[in-house]
Amino acid sequence: MLFDIEPAQPPRAALHAQVALNRPISIEFSYSVPDEMAARVVPGVRVAVPFGAQREVGVVVSVTRDAPAEVVRIKPIAKLLDDEPLVGAELLALTRWMAERYACSWGEALSSLLPAALKREGESAKVVVASVAPGIGAAQLAELEAKFEKQHRLLRTLLEIGAPVELRELIKRLNISDSAARSLQTRGWIVLARVDVAADELESARADRPRPAQLHASQSAALAQLTPVLERGEHRTFLLQGVTGSGKTEVYLALIERALQLGRGAIVLVPEIALTPQTVGWFRARFENVAVLHSRMTDSQRLRMWRRVQRGEARVVVGARSALFAPLPRLGVIVVDEEHEPSFKQGSTPRYHARDVAVERAREAGAVCVLGSATPSLESWHAVREGRFTRLSMPERISGHGMPSVEIVDMRCEPLGENGNKLFSRRLLFLMREALARGEQALLFQNRRGFAPVSWCSGCKETVRCANCDVALAWHQRIQRMVCHSCCEESRAPKACPTCSKPGLRFVGAGSERIEHEIARVAPTARVRRMDSDTMKRREDYERTLAAFGAGEIDVLVGTQMIAKGLDFPRVT
């Protein structure tokens, strides 16, 4: 009897995945792929893997059938977290480039791309909010002051806010751990609760921006160079240099409109301080589905908006630097407005510059990148001179009005004021009082917060510095504390110089708090408000103050860079 015997098949090699973890180690880690996951483990999906005694979430960056020769035992992937790739090939390539350029691991670069809710296994729709318990006030605050600095800072901030606030955002702002909040909760002085996340205020932002009947000549000239490149699907980077009021925003809107007609999407980056309802509303007035991404969103808000973009429900993304990593399919245009702004630099790992990453992402996507500014950065100007960027000029205001007059006052020629201070020139005081008498408004910009930025000893000529950061401590008079603006550490003012023990430190210079205090003295009838990170604890505070200023309820607005971007108030003269 004859039998048909099939030749023996060699055993199929097992799949192995290279997984990038959010660790400061510039290698990827190999894990075996269980058979039941073999068809779904592909580059771009998230997986939970064992790492030492812990379990971590990483992103698969490649899959191979060849096991690394130097590894004796390879652990298997514990859990597959996505049915489809969460990170596409374009963003994988971009994060790989970021890892090489900014000297970080691939996993750290990928971590900057994902919302916080996707960096862990579970996705929660609730957030933890903190609020002050009933009956808690100044007595409890005084009890904490001497021994429990971080708890004192947290309770004081909650008392100042006077409303429930997300705990994660609060401890991040104060640069403390959540142990201070847990200790206050144990004392019964604050209440921590898990609540459903509310919608972000900017999701409903609307602003009336009618379409102009006819574009200005410089706007038409800029679009004549931008549009053909977009239609051909080429990548080029343009530096759009236009004076304030030249209509750069209308150029952005028209270019994005053409991209949408071609079935492509757009990302618009603006500085965080310029991300106002007015700015977002301009884009919502023109386009129906606009997603907004910014740093003040809760984890759940950011995840919900990120998912909308991933599903293709929003084809225009507006936001701060992190919006650059939105998973937008078929990207056609990237706009970086105010490209010279330092807020586009990321201060933690990976320490990237959003302008440079935007250029690289546009190159990967075959998209047009537009860098807009009235005062371009030196790097962009140099790129134009080298021929890497194309410069477009918009030197005139579309209103036809000339540029504002600028007066430079030599303060060395000004007489000393009270206590030997020279905060305001006679010219400034004259113009401000004249404006107030006419019922007009004034903006006073001082890019330093606090009362005095330096505490100086007249004996040894030294300044009081932070023990952690070695930067000068600023004096904040309202809270009677010395504050480090780098690490947020606080302390009471020393009675004598820490270096030479001479008593009587001098508070030198002026911050926004001191300007506010002095304006109330020289113009006692003026309604003055201060806008800086000390007074604007929540986004609602920022919007409420701007609304009051726009309604004429504030005469003089004093502030840091918060008041320098994205504002348009006709009564300000």
C-alpha cells in the first residue's frame, strides 16, 4: 500500500517586536509576540510589556521574525492595547528624527506625541479635582506656614482660586507632588473628588470674522506663491513676514480652505498665550470642524479631541506646540504663527523646537509649511538667506493706517520718584492720564511678575538666590514670600543677608505686581487689573479679565506676555 507523505515543513520562526519605551535609554526592547496577537501586532500599536518588576506601555516600532542573537530569553508581550496602529508611519518617522536630533530615546519622543491617557493601560473619563473644605481659611494656612511649605502653598492657592480645580494641573503649576494634597485631605482641610470631565471652553469659541470682499494686493501675492505648491503636493517652507495688521491670518485661512477642497488637512500652531477664544473663533467662523489642543486641557479632554482628529472628524487642528503631533491624515498645510516666540520651545525631554519639527513633519507629509512673523527669528532669516526657506513679504497694513509711533524715553534723565524709584517717565504718565480722561484704555506691559525681581544686599553686593536653581529670588508682596520663578520654591524674606548677615535687604527693580501697585497710587481713580500667572490661576480667569477689559470695565491692564498676544481692543490708545 502506498501513502502520500507531505514533506515536513520547517517550524515557522516566532515573531519578535521592537518596542520603544518612555525611558532615557537610546535602544528599543525586544519582546516575543504571542500567536494570538501575531496578526495585529504591527508598527504603531501600543502594547503593555513587562519591564523588570514593572509593567509599562510602549509603542511597537518594528516587527521581525529574527530573534536578537545576543538575547537568551525574550519575554512575551503582556497585552495588546490597540486593534489598529495609533501612530502612523509618518509620525513614527518624525519621532525617530526627533530622537536623533534632540538626543533622546525614541520612546521619549513618542511619549510627547501621545495624550497622557494613552500612556497608561486604562482610559478614564474622570479627573480628580481639589477644593477647600468648608470652614478652612487663614487659621489653618498660618498653622502650615512654618513647617509644611508645600502644603501651605497648595492650600493658599486653592483659597485664592475659590473653586474646584483639577489636581494634576494644579500640582504641575506649583511643581509639587500629590503627597501634599493627600496630606491635606487626611487633615480634612481639602476635598479630592473624581468627577466627569467638563467640555473645554475653547470647544464652543465663536468669533465673527466676515470673509473680505477682496484681498489686499500683498495677500493675493502671497497666496499666488503658496497655492500652486499646495496643489502640486510639494513640500516647501515659506517665511511669511508681515507687519502687525497686514492680514497674515486671512492668508492662512484662504490657504487652509484650498487644502480642504483638495481633501487635505491643516495644523495651525499659535503661542499658548495667544490661544484665546477670539483666535479659535476666527477659524471656526470659516471652517466647520476645528479641533483645539492646548496644555490647559485635562487628560480626558485632550484624549477626546485627539480621537476626533484620528477618526477624521476634524480636519483643521488649532493649538499650541503639542498640536503639531495631532494624528491628522493627509496633512496639506502647517502654519506656525508668531514663529519667533520662545514658547514654541519644549522645556522638558524631548527638548524640541516646534518650528523646526513642523518643518520636518511637513517634509514627511509633502505639505506646505508657513512660518508667520512680523519679527522673524534669526534661524528662519538665515534659512531664507541660504535658500532653504522662501520669504514672502507683507509690509503694509490692510487698513491703510500707518505704523504706530514709538517713543523711546531715556530714564536716566527722569527725576527720582518716591523712595528713589523711577518706574514711570513723565511722558508715560502724561499720555496715560490724557487717555483716561478721554475714557480710553491703556496696556502696560512688564515681562516680569512679582513685586521686585531682585533682593539685594548693599553690604556684600550679593543677591538672594534659590538654593536649588541659583537664580535670583523675586519678592511677592501680596503673599509676603520670596519665590523662585524656576522651581516655584518659596520662603519667607530673611531679616539679614544670608551671605554677610547685614540686615535690611533692598528689593530692587519692578515686576507686574509693583507696577499695579504704583498705578493705583499715581492714578487713584483708574480701574486697574493685573494679568500674569500669579493672578490668572485658571483659563476662566484669563477669559473673564479679557472680557471685562473689552467691555470697558477696566481702564488700565497691567501684565506680562499674557497681554502681548492675540488682543484687539479699539479703545486702547
